Amino acid sequence: MKIHHLKHHQAYVDNLNATLQIQSSFVASKNIVDQVHIQTAIRFNAGGHINHSLFWENLTPPSAEGQLPALGNSKLREALQNRWGSVEAFKSKFEANLLAIQGSGWGWLVQDIESGGLEIMATKDQDVVPKLKKPLLGVDMWEHAYYLQYLNNKKEYVTGIWNVVNWNVVDARLAASNIQVFGDLAGLAASSSSM
């Protein structure tokens, strides 16, 4: 995870900062064509930064908060049971979603902002969770997330992720607003989407 954080995540931050500097020069020169062309790099690197930031926050060292008893009688446990019948049934569906991702991407437990319902979804590459969905739990399914420890055994990584999920953070996200979930990233998201 140190390499994942210090190399992979840091590269998204560095590339985003560099790309935003370039975009700034395009805005200053009123070069709308180059502003449009650079959006792919902004989207990819900002998505990498946002997704990884949410990922790190919903992890904890093993045996701290990462066990299911940490859910207790929480609103999250109740919501998972209401939607999937049990926490174990949710985990099974979530694992299937993660293992179905082809190539690189992310698996998410989200809350629909309009209905309040919970959903399991995947995003491709570094795409962020869609606007009307609040991310509660995100799992990085890029090969760099698991290869050093699990080689090509995605199933073992997916099974092992439950040992390090910080259920207190996931539960807090359920009760929080979308802006609160994104924290400092909300300003980043707002400033990059407004250009």
C-alpha cells in the first residue's frame, strides 16, 4: 500500500497539478480548443486523486475497525439488511461486482441522493461516481492495488478487503451530505468541473 499511495496516487496528484497549470495558460490566452483537449487529462488525473482519497479513508489496519462487528446496530447495517437481506448477502453481491470488472476500475457502494437507496456499481478506469450518487465504500480494482501482494489473484484480494474496511467511515458517509463525504475534495471537484 505504501507504493500504491506514494507512487500511484502521488502521480495522479502531480499530473493533475501540472495539467491544471497548463489549463490555466489556455484560459488566460482564451484558447478554448486547447481547453477542450486537456479535459481528458484533467478528468483522468482528478478522478484518480478523488477515488484514491476516498479509498484510503475507508480503509483501516486489520483488527482495528475493519471487522463486521464494528457495524453494531448502525444505520449502515440496517440499510444493508433492508436492501440485500443481510450484510453477508451484500458482501457476496459486492464481491461479484468487483470480480466482474474487466480491465481497470472501481467497485462502489453508493447511496442514490434522490431516493436514498443503496446501490452497488462499478466505474471504469478513474471515472468518479456519477453526480447523483454518494460514494460510501470504494474499492480500487486496478492491478496496482493488489498485484504486489496477491499477484493475479483478484478473488483473494476481494475477499481480503473486508479485513481492512473501516465500517465507521462507511457508516458516517451514509449519514453525511455529499459535500461532507468529499470533504476537501469537494472544492477540487467544483473548481475542475466549472472550467
